[in-house]
Amino acid sequence: MSAIKEIEKTVLALPPEQRALLAEALLNSLPPVGDEKSEAEEIEQASRRDKEIETGQVQAISEAEFRRRVEAARKH
């Protein structure tokens, strides 16, 4: 049995609370994933999007409409 499989077997035998703590520690040990933006970049993007809404370039939608569109896209 490989070392990973042995560790997995041991960990899965732990109570759920201990597995959750271990999972959190493991996830926190990983580098960030995806499109990591600086706070300044996020603020710039939010400001730009706010301006687009205010000037009518784009139209805001409700959360319910957003979720409806996401579900529709998943079905296609």
C-alpha cells in the first residue's frame, strides 16, 4: 500500500471534527489558486463596473436573475 493510501485510511478513521481540522490545515498550506488580484485591482474593477452601470453601458440584474441564468447555462 502506498504511503498516501495509508495516510488516507488513517485519516478517514478519525472523527469528523478532527478530519475537518486536518482538511483546513492542508488547504491553508496550499498556494492560492486562480486569478488572484490585489486589493487595488479589485477596487479598480468594482469602480469600473459601478461606472458602467451608472452610465447605462450595462444593466444590473437581480441575484435571482443571475442564478436563473447560471442554471440555464449549466443545462446547455
